[in-house]
Amino acid sequence: TQSTRPQRLLSAVQKNATRGDPRSVVKAIDHFCRHKEWAMNVGDEKGCILDSVVTEVNPHTVLELGTYCGYSTVRIASLLPPHAKLITLEFNPDYAAVARQVIAWAGLEEKVQLVEGASSDWIPKLKEQFGIQTFDLVFLDHWKDRYLPDTKLIEEFGLLRKGSVLLADNVICPGTPDYLEYVRSSPQYKSQYFKSHLEYTKVEDGLEKSVFLG
Ligand SMILES: O=C(NC/C=C/[C@H]1O[C@@H](Sc2ccncc2)[C@H](O)[C@@H]1O)c1cc([N+](=O)[O-])cc(O)c1O
Ligand SMILES: [Mg+2]
């Protein structure tokens, strides 16, 4: 049977990256997506902005919405302090299966909890299921029409504290207009746009960083 693009991306990691070396995993995926097959990872250019925000926040608890193949999961987890935890939610079991192997190849299983299912089903259960109080950082990179409703769910279930940071991918392309309007107009957020490009292309895109003011 024909392989899928995520499976071919995983093969490229297993062929070209060093086990236990997250940077080599990131490099192998970026090379594959730039030279072989485009895939919707946050990519190397926006990835550097992601890295700088993670380093600045130095989070002990991270929620990622939309694992896909685990590229940003690996980038984030490789920068976390000891004992920090990253929970990543993925809806598609085939993507989740690939992501688990990418995360394992990077040697980051201890820091990552990949949860299969829909964000809307899981957000209400995260506190009780994983003993989480609040998230220091939330990375939104799943279905673009879910950014706003899921942000409201995250607020509703008390998962943010004063200073929690929301970082959203693709606010220009494919675009998340309702989410952007919300975080930029709400008095509960201090929002900032980081201009960049859509992964592996010259098309404009960017990340929106929004600090929850409580
Ligand atoms: O569509 C995009 N991303 C949607 C990502 C969706 C990911 O999240 C879950 S959905 C889910 C996960 C958890 N809970 C509920 C749903 C999907 O199974 C996929 O793994 C996208 C598209 C482009 N582009 O150029 O077209 C560029 C990007 O950077 C993108 O992120
Ligand atoms: Mg994206």
C-alpha cells in the first residue's frame, strides 16, 4: 500500500537524524519539507520565533493544540527545563502514530504527553486527568476555526493564570481572523504580532503572541 506523507517524513527522520538529538530531527524534517515534500510544520523561520518565546517563558506546563507530525512538539520539548511537561492534543490517529515515533526518535518521550482526541473534548478534562493547574504556554496550531472556541474553553476551565502566554501559528495564512480580532481587542490580553513567512515559502504569515492579563 502507498505510504502517506507523514510516514515519508518519519522515514526521512529515521534515515537522516541522530537518535536522541532533537536538533537533528528538526533539521531532517525541515530538509525533507524544503527539498522533497512540503508539509504543514511551523517550519524553521517561524520555528526560531517559537524557540525565542519558549525560552523567554521558560514554561513548566505547555499545551499544544495540533501535534501533526510532532515537529513543533520536538522544538518546544527540547527547550523545556527538567520536570516540565508538554501536553499535545492530536485528533488524527495516523498523525498521532507518526508523531509518537518522531518524538521518541528525538528522545523526548519523558517530557511529552501526546493525547489522542479533539481539543474541545479534552480541554475540559485536563485538570482532573493530568493534575494540571494552569498552563504557562499554549501553542495553537490545529484547525484554524477552533482557535477562538478553544481559547474560550481554556479560559472557562481556568487553565490560564496572569502571565500565561498564547502563541498562535498561521494568523495570516491560512488565517484565523476571529481569533485575531478577539485577542487584539480583549482587555484580558496584551497581543503582539511576529511577522514571518508561511513555512518553506515566501508567502507572508506570522505568529501572534498574547499574554493573559487575568
Ligand atoms: O491547516 C493547517 N493546520 C491544521 C492542523 C491540524 C492538525 O491538528 C489536528 S486537528 C485537531 C487537533 C486537536 N484537537 C482538535 C483538532 C489535525 O489532525 C492536524 O494534525 C495549516 C495549514 C497550512 N497551510 O499552508 O495550508 C499551514 C499551517 O502551518 C497549518 O497549520
Ligand atoms: Mg501551522
